[in-house]
Amino acid sequence: MIPEIGHFALILALCVAVVQGSLPIYGAAVGNSALMAIAKPAARAQFLLILIAFCSLGYAFADKDFSVLYVAATSNSQLPLHYRLAAIWGAHEGSLLLWTFILTLWMFAVTLFSKHLPETMRSRILGVMGLVSMGFLLFMLTVSNPFERLIPAAPDGRDLNPLLQDPGMVIHPPMLYMGYVGFSVAFAFAIAALLGGNLDAAWARWSRPWTTVAWCFLTVGIAMGSGWAYYELGWGGWWFWDPVENASFMPWLAGTALVHSLAVTDKRGGFKVWTVLLAIMAFSLSLLGTFLVRSGVLTSVHAFATDPKRGLFILAFLAIVIGGSLALYAWRAPRVGLGGSFAMVSREGMLLANNVLLVAAMGSVLLGTLYPLFLDALDLGKISVGPPYFDSVFAPLMAPAIFLMGIGPFAQWKKAELPELARRLKWAFGVSVVTALVLPLVMGKWTPLLSLGLLLAIWIVTTAVVGLRERLAHADGPSLSGRVAAVPRSYWGMLVAHCGIAVFIVGVTMVKGFESEQDVRMNVGETATIGGYTFRFDGTQDVVGPNYTAARGTFHVSWDGRETTILYPEKRRYPVQNQIMTEAAIDPGLLRDLYVSLGEPLDDGAWSVRLYHKPFVDWIWGGCLIMALGGVLAVSDRRYRLAWRQQEPAVVPSARTVRRKVA
Amino acid sequence: MKPRHKRFVFIGLGLLALGVATVLVLNAFQSNLVFFFTPTQVASGEVPQGKSFRIGGMVEDGSLVRENDGLTVRFSVTDTAKSVPVTYKGILPDLFKEGKGAVAQGQLGADGTFIASEVLAKHDENYMPPEAAEALAKAKASGAQQSKSLVVPQGKKESL
């Protein structure tokens, strides 16, 4: 019964979405405010309906209702409750529901925080989002319904893929989707602006916080996915340039470009057309990413052929969204007009370079990800594009972008003088170069890449320090703390996010430069030494988990004869899917991770064992979190709150002036 | 400079950046594409010498031998028509089993042994790497094999 309620809620939501996607947009076109007023209640109703559907599916999982096909396919009676609930987004159908749920969540947020928007704008934004959700609901209801019944019911479920039975996997998809779908708000703003034909600076200011929040979620989501791969796959790698990862990275690159281009549109009114294009791009890539990962096309292009309806729907949907918005763009963008002119050496110029580089990097990732799929689809042979391709393309494109990142914040808008920039930054540059050259030597190993990585990281931090000093010197306020408070939060946000990149680069550089790994055969009582740490293998014992059995190894780790930690890696066997899983044991630390995973059992209780010493690896994810923190700081800036407050009582101007005086 | 000239300079720089990126990409592409071959193709000498490529198929039953160091393994990958001996030093993935699909990446040694630098087998009991499934399907299609017991599992929906 409950699953039917969910199914019915989806159908109702589709009806609401049709109304929300048509009437308010039409109303905005003809100036009918009664039609426009439908948008807000419709969006809220849709949120409520999808919430009901989502909870129904959750209930089916909690209740172990194996008469629901999706529940039977992705869970099992032995599976603990929290993983049963996480199994909602464990496969294709449920993750589409999660996607739609998050879309309506963002819609709901737009209805809450859009009092300051003109009514035509708001109704167009909600209308566009309604159209997107209409597409997803149609998809779910026609070809991938999570509530489909299995009659007769299965006696037990097929269980969630053991790889996904992990706390990281519980939170990673919702975070990632918050990011993906968050770009739909930026997209809807862009389409609404195109429809209305008024892309002024106000438009950029309104959509900036939304974009930044989405970007923060996406950053954290990707970092969590990478961290999950690191500890769960047992290979010690943190990024494989796997198509699944690339699918989430491409929207991030486009979104990063968008965040920067919006800054220009907001502050200077420039790059308008480009910003709109980036907003379309970021969302299109999010859609592409969702479908790439969830449609099975990556496993085999021919999976499309086994289920042609799904494939066709996906292709048609992508074609309509991307093609439609680009057509609208081609039609309306010329009216938007260009922003003010600027010299090549100026903040606009630097941000433009940043955008070109980011988009070029995104394009190269796109090529490397899709090209093998195209070849395969056309039966031209099977190839794979390995990590060396991405490494060799990505690093040269990003290095200049990161170098410019240090200079950009110092350049004035419109026109900056190179000699003056050089004068302000010469100390930062000198310190960076010297440290980058000397530091690797002190650490005992010098390679060009090591130096380059450190150079870029130190360059970001030193320029940030110089910039902050200049800011504080010019800020008014008698005391230091007063001056610190006078520096706007958005500036802090930028500094913090940029420093996050620096932390990230340190992590990557140090891991690449100094990590060591060893595959060894270890008898009970035998020791192996790696990175100065001695690992003693004390044999394995059998343990029983809720839905698995495991061999658990014991490793005593010591440094200089003193015990550091004891690690317990496991080799698990999940009987339902008859699957073996390596559960690595990690001793994390600020300066290094120690990582042990069990290979295979050999004779006499010996095992093949994989040992890693990974210096600074946690800085990689730490850097991502710091970036996201920077985004949060930027969003909390006073100017956005002011923008919201200012226009709120647009009808009663007297009340507004009063409130301002009080404030 | 007039604004129009400036715009030309900008567009020029943009194109230059794109050009550089294209050159980088194509260069890297050419040197890093990894092609896939079936054991039959390996046996008939269609594979590149001294270049890394992938082979795929089933791990032949009874072919897995572990050397005394506990890490070096030898096995044969077959598409049921031909089989290729493979050596690999390292820890095999969790789902590597005799009679299951596997894909190996590496180079062909002088003695015809494939020296794998990487062995892939996915984390799913019924899942067969698409390359391996294709190798088997191809061999089957060419009529080169007579085995009746061969079942090529359907590529299951990846749940990642």
C-alpha cells in the first residue's frame, strides 16, 4: 500500500510540474500576475509530493518490503537499517528519485529566499525548474519506476553491493546531487534572464550565492567520493580518472569557471553572455554526469541496446535540455549586449584567462571520457584512455591558471599596470621560488614536479598573505580586530578557498613525490618496513559481521621500536552476492597515513599484504573541505543579505527606509 | 588600441590557448590510448610490439599458478579459441578467479608471455568486464570454438 502512495505522489507531482512549467512562464510572457502567482505554491506542493514519495520508498526499505522490485534488488533482510535507507540511492531508479527530491528541495529554497526578486523573474525561474523536474518525473514514471512491484514477492533481497555498504557512500551521493542539482538554480536563473532579455548585474548578484552553495556541495561531494575510493577499494589511490569520477569533475570545472565569471558580471556587468553559457554548460554537464553514471552506459555502451527505451529517453532529454537552452541562447544572447571594455592586464583579463583554462581542461576531460564510448558505440574498436592522458593534459592547463590565481586578486578592474603588480608581488614570488627549490632538498628528494607543486602552493599562500596585509592596511578601524572585521566576508571566502587549493596541491605533490608502497608475502610474526614504519603481522582470526564473515588481520606498527598503532584490515565475504571485499585499515595522520590491506591467504597462515605509507594524503580532502568553507564564507557576505532585505517590502517603501535607519 | 583591436587580441589569445590545449590533448591522446585485443588477435600477431595494450577473456580453469614468493602469479587468459599465458607480480583483485572474466593491461614479452602491469576484475559476481565478454562473444561468433558449456553472463547494471 505504502509504495502505491509513493507512486501516486509521483504522478501527482508530474501533474503539478506540468502546471508549474507552463503557466507561470506564459504568465510572465504576457504579464498576467495571477498565472505567475501559481509558481510558488506549485513548487511547494511538488516538494511535498516528492517528499511523500521519498519517504514511501524509505519506508519500503525499512519495512523490508521485498515485493517492491527495487527494494528486492538493492537490499537484504540482513542489511542493517542505516544501509537499507542508504540503499534508496544505491542504484538507478532510487537515485533518480533522490535527484528529483533534491531538485524540489532547491525549488522550495528558491520560494523561501526569493522575496527580493521581481515576480516575472521568480515565476520564470520556478517554471524552468518545473520543466526540469517534469522531465525527471516522466523518466521515472515511464521507464524507471522505483515503486514497481515484484509479484510474487522475493523471499529475500539481493543485497546492496558491499562496496556501497560504507558510511562514506551513505552521504556521498546526496552531497554530490545537492551540487549537481544546485546548478539547476543557476541554470534556471540564466534561462529566466534569457527569456526576459534583461541580464543586468542584479541578475548575477542574485544567482551568485546559489551557484556558490551548489559549488560547495559539489566540492565536498567529490572529495567524499574520492576519500571513499581511497579507503574502500583497497588500492590506496584517491583519484583514478575513472569515467564515474570524471562525470562529477566536469560540472565542477564548469561550475568553478561560472563562480568566477559571475563575479565579473556582478561587479562589472561584463562577461554576461559567457556567464549564461557557463550556467547552461554546468547544468548540462551535471545532467550528463548523472546519466553517464546511472544509465549503465559506462559498463557497456550496449547496455543501451538491451534497454533501448531508457537510453532513448535519456538521449532525448539531454538533447531537449541542452539543445533547447542553446537555441534559446543563440536567439536571445545577442540582445544582452556586452559589458564594459577592459584592458588585457586587468582583473577581468585574468578571470577570462582562468575561465578559458578551466573550460579547456573541462573539454579535455570530456574528450577523454566520451571518446572511448563513441568509438565503442560505432563499433570502431575498444580503447581506454588511461590516467597518463589526463595527467599530462590536466597539469599543464592548470599550472598557469593557478599561477594567475595568485595575481588576479591584486589586479584592478578595467586596467592594471604590470610593473605595479610586479612590485607588489615580488616578495611573494621570491619567497615562493626559494622555498620551492630548497624545501625538496631538505626533504631529501628533488624532482621538477615536486618543486613545481610546492611553488604553486606556496605562491597561493604568500600572495594571499600579501593581499590580506594590503587589505588590512587600507581598512578603517582603530584596532586590528576592527580592521579584520571590516574586511568583507566574500574576500575572506576567496582567500580561504584559494588556500584550500594550496593545501590540496601540497597533498597531491607530497603523495606523488614521497609515497611508498610494498606488496609482500608475510608469514605470521614476520615484519616489513616501509617509510620508516615497521609492520609486524600477527596472523588473522575469523570474525562475523551482521551480513558478512571476515578474516581479520592484526598488524602492530612501530616507529623506532615504539609502538605507533595496531591496525586490523579485513577480508570480508558477503554471502548473499558471494562477494569478497577488502576492507583496508588506515591510521590517518596530519603528516602521513599508514595503510594496510590484505591480499590473498597463502599457505601456513601467511598472507599477501599490501602496505602503503602516504605522506600528506589527508591534505587532499582537507583542501577540498577548506575550499568549500571558503564558499560558505563568501555566501555569508553582508551584501547578499542586504540585497535580500532591501527589496523585500517593495510595496511599502516607507517601511523600508524606517527599517534601514534602525539597521 | 581601439576597443575593436583589443577584442581581436582577446579572441586571438583565446584561440591560441585553445590551440595549445588541442595540441596537448591530441599529443597525449595519441601516446596514451590503450587498445584492446582478444587472445585470438594476440595469437595471430596483430598486437603492437613494445607498446602497452589490454587483453581480456576468461581465466582458464586450472591455469593459475603461484610462485614461491607468494606474489608472482601465472595464468592463461582465453577466449575459448586461443589462450595467452600471462604473468603478474602483485596482489590480484578480489574477484579474480579461475573461470571468471578478467582484463589485463601490459606488454607482450619476447617469448609470447603477456607481462601484465595491471589486472582488472570488477567487484560483482555476475559481472564480466565488457572487454572480456566481447572477446568471448567474438570468438564464439567466428565459430572458432566448439564449447557448449560457455555462458557469457550479461553485463549487469553497474551499481556504482
